[in-house]
Amino acid sequence: MIRLADGDREAFHPVFVAMLPLLRRFTSRSLPIGDAEDAAQEALVKVFFRAAEFDRTRDALSWILAIAAYEVKTARRRGQRRRETGTPLEIASLEAPLPTPEEVAIAKDLDAAIDAAVRQLRPEDAATLRAFASAERPAGVAAATFRKRVERGLTRLRARWRVSHGGR
């Protein structure tokens, strides 16, 4: 690793051969196989790009595994975002093609109950949840900020729902 940090191109291959299997094992303990492979490769790419930053007085393996741990954490967040972003089209495709009159009535009652619960929220929370439902993030709001606002809004909506309709 020291040779690589010094700019020796001949050190690239030995580091690659030694680290890729290790990083694959490390990431596979925390992620599904496809995500683990991606995280291991991304960590290795970052190791090579940041090789000049390597502190020669420290342990190379610890430095590399710290980069890999960050990639695992990033992959987990990415996976959570994918689960959060189910589109209304995906949800609609799971429903029966022609709802029964009873299902239509239940859906209307549920929509009315949700609207009532949303109206009891603070205006900021209600606006955030409406933007989330329409899959449009407000202009000028960072994605991470918007996700956190949605999370808080949904937590408050669940609390309102429990007060009005019971449940866990």
C-alpha cells in the first residue's frame, strides 16, 4: 500500500489481488450478494483514488476496511431508499383490475379518514406528505431533508391515526 501511495503503478495489481476477495467477504457479511459485490468494488475504487491520502504510519488494512464499512453503510441507505420509493403504479398493479362496489366504498371511507387525519397535522407536515404522495419534491429542498421531513410527517400521521382509529 505504501508503494501504491508513492505512485508506483506496479503496486496496483498486488493490492487489487489481495484486497478484492477480502473486501467481498467483508461486505457480504452485511449486504445481499449483489449489493455486497458493488460495495466491495466501490470501496476498492476509492482505495485506489485515495491512495495518495494513505497515512504510512497507520495500518493499511484498517484504512481499507474503514472505506469498505462506509460503502456498506451507503449501500444500506441506498437499499432503504429503494424500498421507500414504491410508485403508485407499482401499488396499483397489485390491486384487482375491477374493484367491487364494496371495495370502492371502503376506499372512499379510508380516503376520507386519511384526509381528516392529515388536516389535523401541522400545515408543514401536511404539505410535505402531499408532495410525497404526488412524488414531487419541493424545489429548493435537498433530497435528504425531504426524506427526513416525510419521515417526521408520517410518524405524526401515525400518531394521529392511532388516536382516532386505534391500532398499534
